[in-house]
Amino acid sequence: MTGGTPNQLISVSPEELKFQFEPEKQSCCDLKVTNNTDQYVAFKVKTTSPKKYFVRPNTGIVHPGDSCFIRVTLQAQKDYPPDMQCKDKFLLQSTIVNSDADDLPPDTFNRDSGRNVEECKLRVVYASPHSSLGHSENAFSQSSDVNSSQALQHARDERDAVLRQTQQLQQELEMLKRRRNRRSDAGFSVKFALVVGLIGLMAGFLFKLLMSSPSTE
């Protein structure tokens, strides 16, 4: 809160009125007013420059524990203020009332009547739309950097996955080659054993044939 002790009856957010200032254009700012009590609280908005601002609602009643919004509209101005500084002030008054009647008595916010009237002062801040644009560009640049980093990391992950798959395929290919070689060697060994066995059988048959033939004198 601005301006002294914090209010007990209501809370106001934001604590200052900020307008995006452009010549010949209106600008709005919304205030959220929250009733911190279990009673009805009436409020009233005052400003030091009533011709520059349009406030709706400028008076009202907030139910116990409830909230309401106040829209403050800065009327279109011809030129930028010097150094974008604004001396305008707003005053938000609040006091407890007995009911939620639409019509407030004229002395509702008159302290002379013995009422407890709390006040909250709000200052006005003007912001250039270029600063907002610069912030947006900066945010976009940061977002682009993040997206680029994420894309680069994603590409690296895909590259690593392809490398792993390639290595796995190479390993499987080497295993298949080794298996084929083992099968080829085994086939050669079987063929060689068959040939050797066949030669042995033929040699034995010839030897027996020679031994069994009659001798000549």
C-alpha cells in the first residue's frame, strides 16, 4: 500500500496505476479491491485530475470477503508528458456500511460524522509502448534462444541415437560373418573327413584283395 499505514478494511492490487501512454490514444488500468472483513465495505475513488481519467465504478460496496474491479481509463492526450513523469494521484477511501444498498448517504465518507474512513493513496506511472515492445522483443529473443538450444540438443540426441544404431548394426554384421565363417569351416571339415574315410576304405579293400589272391610259382 502507498501512503501510510496499510488498510485493514480492503486490499488493493496493484498498488500503483500504470498506463501505456501513447498520444491520441486511451489507456486503461484495472484495480482489484478486496474486502478483508466480514462486513459490507463501501469505497470511493478520487483523483487530482478528474478531467483526465474516467473511473467506473467510482463508488460501490464490496460484500464480506468478496472482491470487485475498478477500471480507470486515461483519456487520450495530445502529447507525451515531460520525461514521461506524472504527478497525478488517486485516493481510494473505504468505510464499513450497514447494508449493500446502491445509494450511499452523502456523508458516507465524511469523517466529521464520526465514521472510520480509511484511505489508500495510489500514484500514477506512465510507460512508453516502446519499452513494452523492447521487453517483448527481448522475451522473444530469449524464447528463440531457448528454442534453438532445445532444437540443437534434439539434433544431438538424434545423432547419438543414429550412431548407436549404426554401431549395433555393425556388431550384428560382424557376428553374422563369424557365424558364416564357422559354418563354412565346419562344412569343409566334414567334407575332408568323408574324403579321407573313403580313401581309407578303398585302400583297405585293395589290401584285402591283394592278400586273398592266389600266389604263382
